[in-house]
Amino acid sequence: MAISVGTTAPDFTLTTKTPEGPALWNLREHVGSSNLVLLFVPMAFTGVCTKELCEISQGLSEYTGLNATVVGISGDNPFAQAAWAEKEGITIPLLSDYEHAVAKAYGVAYDQFLPAKNLTMGGVPKRSAFVIDKNGVVQYAESHDDPGKLPDFAAIKAKLATL
């Protein structure tokens, strides 16, 4: 079960790929400067994940206008994420939860990902969205067992508008 609204967001440090090479991205270092939107996606280079993060990248000014920083999190390694971002034009930071610790801490890890399609990998993040305010408190939480269902971005923006 996903962590709930009102919970202090679990801190984490994940790797992201920058033009200078791998870098660490820590949640607590970003709390306080802006609201945060964490978008968990199952896998790089897949259709729905690509659609989601490309649309977010194209509409990023809507989020920055609401004083929000948006990041994507998947279990892929940072080099695969960087290749995906370059190929598809994804401009938000992509954070590698390669060991699935953050997906588990946020309660959004599949026990077994799409077993009917023979993708029996455990720990893959469910498509999920969290809004964390400047105090580090979860203000919005949404998680889907169906990897094809996108978060409610209108509700996310509405919540951001109140913070």
C-alpha cells in the first residue's frame, strides 16, 4: 500500500545521469526550495512510460509555474535512463531506483510485474505519483496496479495550486 497523505516523505538518495556523469540526487536537499512531484514509472523505453514523461517534459512550465520540481523514478540504471531521455526528449531528471528500495519505501513496488506476460520481475515500481510540499509532507498520493493507467495530472496540478 502506498504511503498516505500527511506522511513525512521517506528520504532517499538515488543516482541520476548528468552531462558530467552520474550524480546523486537526495530528496532532503530539495525539500524546502520547491514542492516536489515524484513520478514512479515501471520501465524505460516502454510506450506508456514514454508518453507520460514526454508529456510532462513538454508541459513542464505548468509545474514550474506552480513552484514544483518534477522527477521521474524507475528501476532502470541511470545510463539506460539517459539513453531513453535523449532518444525521446525527456527533460525532467530521471532517478535510478535500481535496487527498488525507494519503490518499496513508498509502498509502490510490484511483488511480481505483469506475470501474465512473463515479466516476473519483483520490485518494479507501480505507476505512481506523489506531491511533497516544502516541509517534506506528502500532500497527494496515487498509485495504480494497472501499469497502463496514468496519474490524474489535473488533480496533481490542483493540489500544487493550493500549496
